[in-house]
Amino acid sequence: MAIEKTVSEIAEILGVSRQAVNNRVKSFPEEFVSKNEKGVTVVNREGLEKLEEIYKKTIFEDDPIDEETQKRELLEILVDEKNTEITRLYEQLKAKDVQLNSKDEQLRVKDVQIAEKDKQLDQQQQLTLAAMEDTKRLQLELDEAKAEVEEIQTKQDEEQETKLEVKKGFLARLFGSNE
């Protein structure tokens, strides 16, 4: 059962002139207005609700609505609310997907950076090991060189002593000293 009211009925309920309601109804979209079997312009339920919003008055108070219509309207309201909620949640889900994709990309970049740092650290460790080995090798070479220098120095000292003894012996013989 569709609820429809003529322009005259609406004007009487709202307490405004028939002409004012007629002008307002003429500006409504076609889905709110139709003609009844007598050819009179009538406004359907959606149009009446729009008029209630405009004039801030209730049109449906006296209209008895059968139980099935009430249930159907309640279901329509619930379905609309749920659809709105589903749409909102879907938009949130899309936003979260975008965020997750962004985080995934950031993680990929960080993985590359970590791999590069690992490579640099490995290279640094290899260079440090090579430097330590070079230091050890140079230390061994230095120790060997010192040993050689000491050996040469010892030999030179011994030769100096021998020369001194030879000179002493000659001089002693020459000057006849007894030591």
C-alpha cells in the first residue's frame, strides 16, 4: 500500500497555501511525484518525507501504516545503515591495504640497506684482518732485521776488540810494557 497525498491534502496538513505546496512539488524529481487515477498530482512517501524536512512538520502522524510496511521500512533502513557501514569499512580496508603496501616497500628498502651494510661490514672485517696480518708480518720482519743488526753489531764489536788486542799487542811489544 503506497502512501500518497494530493497537493491540497499536504497544504492542509502543513498549514500553508495550496499554491506554495504546488510550486514546491513542481520542483521535485519525477520519482517523488505522480498522477492518481483521477489525474490529480500526488506526492509519494519519499516526497512527503522531503516536504517534512523542508517545512519541519510531520505529515504522517494520522496515517496508519500496516505492520508489513513498517517492517519493510525498518529493514530498508537497517540495510541502508549496514550498506553504509560496509562501504565505510571497505574504504578503511583499501586504505589499510595502501598502508601495508607502503610498509612492504619500506621493508624491502630496509632489507636492501641491511644487505649493503652487511656487505660493507664484511669488507671492513676482511680489510682489518689483512691489516692485522700485514702488521704481524712487518713485526716479524722488523724483529728479524733487529736480530740481523744486533748480529752485525756484535760481529763489529768483536772485530773492534780483536783489532784493539792486536794493536795493544804490537804496541806493548814495541814499548815493552807488561800487562
